[in-house]
Amino acid sequence: MSQYFLIGGNGQQSVQLNLRMANRHGLIAGATGTGKTVSLQVLAEGFAKAGVPVFMADIKGDLSGLGKAGKPHPKVDERVQLLKISDYQQRLFPCIFWDLYAKNGHPVRATISDFGPLLLASFFDLNETQTAVLYAAFKIADDQGMLLLDLKDLQAMLNWMKDERKNLEDEYGGISEASIAAIQRRLMMLGQESADNFFGEPALDLNHLMQTTLEGTGVINILDATTLVNQPKLYAIFLLWLISELFENLPEQGDADKPKLVFFFDEAHLLFNDAPKLLVDKIEQVVRLIRSKGVGIYFISQSPADIPDAVLGQLGNRIQHALRAFTPKDQQAVKIAAQTFRPNPAFSTDNVITELGIGEALVSVLDDKGSPTPVERILIAPPGSRIGPLTAEERNEVMSRSPYKTIYNQMIDRESAYEVLKARVTQQQQSEQQQKVQEQLRIEQERVFKEQQKQQQQIQREQTRVQQQAQRADAKRESAAEALAKSAARAIGSNLGRQIVRGILGSLLGGRR
């Protein structure tokens, strides 16, 4: 297999990309409508034919045409003859479609733990105090053995931290309730934007982005970003996460005949617009070091000025389409673009940039020694695949043949922080309910006991009352008998009493009347 593949030419000479230098990254720049998408398509096809897997973000949906063969056209035939391409063939390329929103491709997911607090803090625009709380959430989850997989896991962890912050502060420092609330509000906003589809399982297996067919053709992975581009910060953070994961997981490769994987990031300015310095430094670090892992990164933007100098200086292979110089700012962008090329004495780079037609470009690539070649003005070679998007039916047909549809299309929700904390809350509620029931039972037993005591006291009082009444009745009877006895005694002592006595005795003794 050749070490080079064709980018384009001008009739006298051709410009080819050196596969051994393809991991030194690159740039495709130019105004809207000047042919950047076709250049991107040609590079993707060249890498795929060389057996290099490709990942590309498709902002407009046009790149899906890689999944279908192109059709004959007089202009294509004219370009092929002009560039003297002997092996031109219209063909399709093996494509896998991905989509964070799971509409136009397999869902792309990452766990909260894999994403990490740094990228989340940058995505949420957290201040230093809020960032510290977010880092604490990840540390506590690790220490507690709880997985943070999706947004509801992180939300549950924050709620738990808010309830337990008094107990956590000794080990993890101050945990501001206001900071927790600020993070939770951002999580809620993220969920309303449907970005919560991105966080979860099954997480993307990076090996699935680095596949080749049995014939040795690199598989082209196309991320549908037509919806994602409306969330520029999520788009930027996702791409950074992806290359960071590759950087951290791939082994060192050293010098090789070709890259393991090539990334194309369309609308690259979204990576850097309003990005905090910490995030830009992270991008610079990854871009600088990831080439040793055999990964090439190609940025697509309107102007080289969109890329920070620290990153721009690492982009060795460059394709510059036309720029328009209508304003002083545009003129400055033209000068910057011209200065990024090694001059060619045959023409003025500054002037040519504004004169290029559609499909024309200024190109400079790295030679075998890693030095940039003098810039050349060329026509981009025609792609073999379709120029333009697939229909919905054609896309569905390609997706139906995907080997990953049974892996990613169904979301998995295994036990993680949300379930663990929910179980804890449920257990605590049950314990509290049980304690409440026991307390109610104790109170009821005390009430019954007191009621029984009261009844016994009433019975005792009633018994005492009855006894007292009986005693009073007995006392009255005794008083009446005593009075009768005393009266009888007095009567006997009186004359009348004596007469009565004699009368009674006479009757008894039979005396006379």
C-alpha cells in the first residue's frame, strides 16, 4: 500500500498527504461555500482506503454522503482528466452513524465518572468554590463506593451531601449549600436541553471507533451534529472528552507508517470560543501529546485565526480555501492565514487566498522529514462517494447494517449512586416510621395504663364511699338502739314505769286485778 494519497493537483504536479506524517495534525480553513466539506470528504476517503479509521463531526449533514457511491458527472470527469487520476473510482465507504440525541445514529454516551469534574465544571461555568464542591462530590462517591453514571446519580449525590454536610465537612472541608444549589440548577438546565441522553450506559467503547473491514478499509464514524451544534458548549466539551479519553487509554505508538485513528472536528472555533484558560490549556496539551498515541486531529474552521496560536503551531498539514477580505478584520485574517504557510516564490500567498475559486485551495503538507512543503495552489481531487447528504431512508439502511445497533440502542440503568442513596433514604424512612410506630405504641400503652390506673382509682374511691356509707348506716343503727335502751331505763325509773311493771308482773304471777 502506498505511503501517500492524493489531495489534489494543478495539472503540472500533484499534492499528496504523507501517511507517516498524518498524526502531526492538520487544518482545513476557508469561507463558507468555498469547498471545505469536499476537502474533508477527500481526506476521509484517503485515510479509509489506507486502512485508517476516521471519526468526523458532521455539522450540516453533508458528510453522510460517504455512505453512498457518487454518480458520474461531466465536471467530475473533467477534474479526473486534468489531475491525471488513473485509479479514480466512484464507490461508497463503510460508515457508522452516531448521534448524542439518538435520532440520526447510534447514541453516544459517557458516564459522569468518565467525564470527570474538570470538564463538567468548565461546561457549567462554575466558580472556584462551586468547582471545589463538585470535586468533593466525585471524591465522596469514590470513597463511598458509589458509581456516578448519569445525571440523576450526580443529583442524588448532591442532595445527600446537602443533608449530610455537617458530618462531611470534617473530612472534605466546607460544603456550601448555595454552591450545591447552583450546580443542581445547571444540571436541571442540562436535562431540559435533552443533553442527559449523553450521560449513561452503555458508554462508548473507544475501540469501536477504530475498526477496519475485512478488506482492510478504515471505517468512517460520522457524528451527526446538526442538532448538537445548537449546544456549542456541549459540542466542544464532548469532542474534548473524546480525544482526552483516547489520549489517556491508548498506548504509546511512536513512529508508525500510518495513524491508528484520525479525527476531523468541524466548526473548530466552537472549541475555543469563550473557553476558560484551563480548558484551552487542556486542549493544547492533548493535541500536543496525542500524536505519540498515533492519533491525528484535523480542525475545520473559517480562518486560522479561530485557532489559538499554541494549537495552530502544531497543525502541520494545511488546506486553505478562499477567504474574503471585505473588512479590516477580514484582511487581518488573510494575513494570518498567509503567514501560516511556507512561501512559494511563484506567487503571493496573500493575493491568491482571496482569488481562489470553489474547489481550489492552497495546500502545504509535511515531507518525510516533518518539514512543511512550499504552499501550492491546487484543485481538490473529486471524491468517490456522493457529494451531498443521504436521504432518511438511505441513512436507515446503512444503520440497519451496523454491528453496534444491539449494543448501544438500548440504554442500561444499573445500580449506582441514585439507587444506593434511594435505598438508604428508604431504609431510613422505614426506620423512622418503625420508630414512630413504636413511639405511638408506647404512648398508647402509657395511655391505657393511665386509664386503667384511673379506673382502679375510681373503683377504690367507690368502694371507699360504699364502705363509708355502710359505716355511717351502722353508726346510725347503733345510735337508735342506744337511745331506745336509755329511754326504757328512764321509764322504768319513773312511777308510770313502776305501775306498768307491777301490772305486767301481776299478770304474770296471776294476782288480782
